[in-house]
Amino acid sequence: MPRRSRPDMILLWAILALLSIGVIMVYSSSAVKGYLQYNDPYHFLKMEGIWVTLGLAAMVLSMRLDLRLLRKWAKPALYLAIVLLIMVKIPGVGRKVNGADRWIGLGPLSVQPSEIIKLAMVLVMSHILALQPYKIRSFRKGLLPVLGLLGLIAGLIMLQPDLGTTLVIAGTTFFMLIAAGARAGHLTALGGVGLFLVVAAIAAAPYRMRRILAFLDPWADPSGKGYQTIQALLALGPGGLFGLGLGHSKQKFLYLPENHTDFIFAMIGEELGFIGATLVVLLFFLFAWRGFKVAMGAADAFSGLLAVGLTSMVVIQAMVNMGVVSGVLPVTGITLPFLSYGGTSLVFTLLGVGVLLNISREAR
């Protein structure tokens, strides 16, 4: 099949629309914090501009890469990401923020290895599952090696600790196994084991159990574990149908923590209302539709599985984030793709969707 001259334009416009809304809302939600911390209300907007520029450059580059070359780099990228995940626990190298070892300090900048490992994991899984597709029907020869790799990555991420990213990677792998043709019985058993491990992880850490209790009744501890959930709902509620207006948020005056990162969806609901929040949700649905459509028409098994993984990774993370903000899920530190302020997360998300757009240029 000859290479198409253009990528899937609907998918591209959905990505650019989400990114544009993100830039506007990062400035609107962070202006107060920027002024108080840096005496510059444009501080976070300037930084976001740098990350968006780097991310778009990475997206354009990955749109033009030879996918065969990308497949060759899959394993070295995974090995590098594993080394970086280990480095976050090394004193003097890893940087602790809010009690979590998730970053590596590079001067004034920080790199989050878990964002790199998500993309590397999807690449390697696609390579393994496409190499000998019939093996995935066998638990010992096909499914067990994949689960072993997933267990290693999940274990390293949980040491940070980061349950949210672990769930995104596990969910992405699950969808890739479905696309690869794994047996329904194996997947059902895998889902049950996964649920048990999540419950065990929550029970093993007192702070996670407190988050679950706060999720069930945030008003029981309104100034503690329930604070973020309550403040997010106090942002979404007054927004009504049309919102308070762009720049007119009340919660950004230091009431809602992480309002330009993990809880930016609450700012969208407050300032742009139900209509603005629904637009964001619909754009993610559009992204999912076009992404899976690209996977169905991919030129080969590797490209198809890669498209499924990249699409699932973004959509699952978005669903978890919006679920947390709206009080449907317990609080977990995970950003909203394309919209949240961020460095490594934004750059590697755009790098990944660039690969997805690359696949769409060859899709039937």
C-alpha cells in the first residue's frame, strides 16, 4: 500500500483542538499562582509554550519516521526507560515531589521516566505481539512473557509510588492483548488477578486506604484527604451550563491544588461550564474513534497493535483523570493528556500521537 501524502486530518485537528484549549486554560488557571510565586502571571504560560513547541517538533518528527526504524529502537528505548525508573530512587539524582520519587532532576528541569516507559512499553508490546501472533493463544508461550514484562514495569512504577500510571499501563496492555487475539478465558482471569492486585495495593498502603475512604465520603475529612475532591466539585458545580467565563474562576485563587495540572478539567468546568467540559469529552471520543479506525486499517500487525496501544494509552489516562476530577474515581496523581501543564508528559504524549498519525498515512 503506497504511503498517503497526509495523515488522518480529523485525528490531527482533534489533537490540535485539545492542545489549544489546554494552552488557554493553563494560562487562565495558573496566572494567580504565577504572580504569587514568580511575580509573573505569564510564567506558566511561557513554560507551557516551550513544552508545546518541543512536543509539536517531536510530533512532526515521529510523523515522518520510518516505522521499521522505530520498531528497531523499541527494546533499547525500554531498557533506557527501565534504567531511568531505577535512577529516581538514587539520592541526589531522583527528585521527590509531594512524597513521590517520580522525577530526575536536570538542572532547573525535571524528567518523569514513567512517561517515557509508557511509550516504550507500547512499542515493545507491539513488537512482541506482532512477532509470532499465534503464540498469544498460549498462556505459557505467549501471554506469560508479556505479563512478566508488565509485572516488572508495574513493580518499578509502584515503588515511586504511582498507582495511576500503573493502571494506565495495565489497561493499555489489556486492550492490546484483546487486539492481538488473546483467549477470552485468559483475559477474564487476568482481569480478576489485576483487580485483586489493585485491592491489595490499596490495602497495603494506609494513605491509599485514606484516599478510598475520602472518595466514599469526602466531607468526612473536608480539610484533609477530601479537600481536593470537594474543591474540584465546588469548581464544577458553579460553572453551570455556560461557565463563569474565561479567566473568572474563583477556585484558582489557591483554593484548588494542582489546578493547572491534575485538576485542570475542574477549571474548564468552572470557566467554560458544562458545554466546555462536554466539548473536551467529545474531542477525546473523536480521538478514540479515529485512533481505533487507524488501527483497523493499519498496513501490518505491528502498526495496528501500536495504534491500539497509543490510542488506549491516551484515552484511558483521560478517563481516569476526568473520573477523579468529577468525583467518580478516588484521587490519583495523573494528568489530563494535551491539556494539563507539563513537560515530559506533554512532549512524550505528542511524540506518541505523532507515531499514530504516521501509521494513519499508511492505513487503508
